Amino acid sequence: MENRTTERQKAFRPKRPVKRMPNQRELLERKKGQLVKVAFLDGKMVTGTLLEIGKYECLLAVKEKEQPVIVYKHAIKYLY
């Protein structure tokens, strides 16, 4: 009976280690300091340098503005 259990466990064991998917924060950290285009849910777009990333917002340096702009993550459709 013990052999069956170990064979059964071997059958359900993954063949290779499962890769962990990067989360949102890790992906945004890669873009930090780079020029990004932000597309909003209403269709507007803004281009700027990604300065900081918070839990709910991103800080962008936009050429048209003197001070950095706070962009809330829930308003972002995508960024590239």
C-alpha cells in the first residue's frame, strides 16, 4: 500500500518548478525613471517620466507641468 501512495504522489508532482508571475509593483518598478505613456480610461493619454510608485498612485514628471503629476492607478487603462 505504501508504494501506491508514493507513486500517486509522484504522478501529481509538477514536472518542473512553477514560475512565479511578477506582480504589478515589480512591473512598474522596471519602468521607474523611464519615459512612459499612460492611457486613461476616458481615452486621454499623457507622456512623462515615472518618478515614484505608491500603493494607489504613480508620480509622473510631465514636460507641460512644473510639478510632478499624481496619477491614480484606478484611472489607468494601460501604460507602455
